[in-house]
Amino acid sequence: MILHKDEGTGAVSVLRKFQAGITVPAHIHPQANEFVYILEGEWEEEGVIYRKGASFYAPRGELHGPHFARTEVISLTVFDGPLTVV
């Protein structure tokens, strides 16, 4: 669910929900830094487990992931530019 979008910059704040077992392959956001805050659940990112209250950062243009939802995960994610994925 998009909570906010800046039409000028393309930046977005997104509330995301992933079912347990979902894997997001490694990827790059070429136009935005990604800031993630875990609201509920356990999220694994490159071997590190993030639980409720944890946050992580993926710099623009850098490969990150894969991501794995160890449980159902709800996160608040902010992209500071257009949300593109390669």
C-alpha cells in the first residue's frame, strides 16, 4: 500500500506485507536508496535476521537480497527516488 508519493521526485513510502516463505530475489534499485523498518515478523536479508523494530538500508545502485520472509512480515519501506528494480 502506497502511503505517500512525491510526484516531483518519485519518492514513495510503502507499507508492505509478505506472507511467510516469500523470497524476493537479489535486485538493484538504480534510482533510489531503500530504507526498511520491520513492524512485525522476521525478515532475512543476506543471512542477517531482522525482527520487529529493526531497520536496514540498501544504497541506490547496489545489489541487495535475496530477502526471505521467515514469518509473515509487515514493513514500512521508504524509497527516496523512483521505485525501479533491475
